[in-house]
Amino acid sequence: MNKSFIAGLICGEGCFSHYFSYRKGSEGYPEWRFSISMHERDYEMLKEVHEYMGFGKFKPITCKKSCPQWRIECVSQKEQVEKVIPFFNGILTGHKKTQFDYYKKTLLDYYAGRKQRKSEGGKKSAKNR
């Protein structure tokens, strides 16, 4: 197991996504996700990948319309900024690199702004009331 093998696997099967989540009665808010899902026959290999990378959750996926799968998934912004981005930075190629670069830029910009807002007291600080 090495980074080159994982980069190839991610280029074929992985996903770096950025989307807006909407809940009833609320405005949409941005979310980011790194994931890779594979058929259960690849369980041992995906488990090794998860152990090598050292981040994300490794869990089964159950869906009525598809075959049994396993997934490595990371949704925590902090974990993505501190672990996912440094791990994949500079090792991806082609379309997956383009996808990763957009994911990285939007996440880092949002995360930096969020940290800035928190240090200023957030939306409802005493200054803003």
C-alpha cells in the first residue's frame, strides 16, 4: 500500500464533492465530502486503504437497488482540512485533480472565513446586537 496506489484508486473510484444541504425551513449551507465506495468483494483492500490513510469512517452501505458496498467517508470539515487535503495534495491527475482542486479551494476559503467569524464572536456577537 502506498500513495501512488491510493491516488490511482481515488482517480477511478473516489469522489470529492461540494454541495448545499437544505433542510425544511432553513437556508442551504455548504457541505464537503470525500468518499470512496466499493463492492463488498473489495472489503479487505478498502480496509487497508483506510488504515493507511488514517482518516474518515469505514462503514457498510446498504441500498435496496445496489449490491452490498463498503465506503470510506469523511464529512468533518476540520478532518478534511487537516488530513484529507494534505494527503491528496499533489498526487492526483486528470479530472480527479481538477475536482480535488475545486473542492480544496472552496473548502479552505469557507473554513478560513468560518474561523475568522468565530474569532470575531460569530453572527450574534455583542458588537452586532
